[in-house]
Amino acid sequence: MKHAFIIILTALLSFTFVSESQAQCRKFTKNTCVPQLDPFIFNGQVNSALLNEGDIAELMLTFYADQEYRVLICSEDQLGSVGFKLKDTNDKVLFDNRDHNMAEFWDFTSNTTQQIIVEMEVPESTEASDKLKNGCVAILVGFKEAE
């Protein structure tokens, strides 16, 4: 019985820490990242996660024809410069920030309605440490009517 209590307590504490981390990540995204979309209008979708160094994450987004977009990757400072690519559904790379001095965003006009995969990679630390670094990373999309 005592063993079951410890397992339940551990599970509840883990859930609490994950919920608290997600809340901190949402706050970081709202306060730090959303303002960086200006002059684009935030589409309202918060796509953020707590990631570790070395993690790779993907998200598929839909972009509509005749819209101008900004895709922004925003991360906490301790993670360093996060690499990101935008790829079409055939895996063709449309943009890679490694080819653009690790830019944090890409502005483009979508000529057709299409799905694009955003792939981001958190760099591994070059510092010798036993502790794995982690932090919030957000993918945000802003738009404005194409002129």
C-alpha cells in the first residue's frame, strides 16, 4: 500500500511540474515572442513546448493563398540559436535559417494554399556539464494581406 501511495504521489508531482512548465512556457511566448511578430498580426495559435538541447520537433501548418506570412521561432536564451527549416509535404526545403545567419523568422507570400512542415532543432551545448539544458521554444505565425 505504501508503495502504491509513493507511485501516485510521484505521478501527481510530475503532472504538477509539467503543468507549471507549460504555464511558464505560455507566459514566455505571450510576453516575449508575440511582440516580435510586429507588424504582422498574430494568428492566435500558440505552438510552444519545453525542449531539451539536441531535441528535434516538427509541426505541420497550413498557409493560405495570397497571404503574406511571418514564421517566427522564439526560444529562451539558454538554448542558443535554434535551427529551423520550412519544408513542403514532399520534403523539399523551402527555407533553412542556417543559410541565413540563423535568422529567427522568415517572411514570405504563399501563392497557393499549402501545408508546410516547420522543423526545428535545439543545438547541443558546447559546455561540459552534467545537466541537460532545456527551455521554451515557440513557433508563431503572423499574417497580413498580400498587396
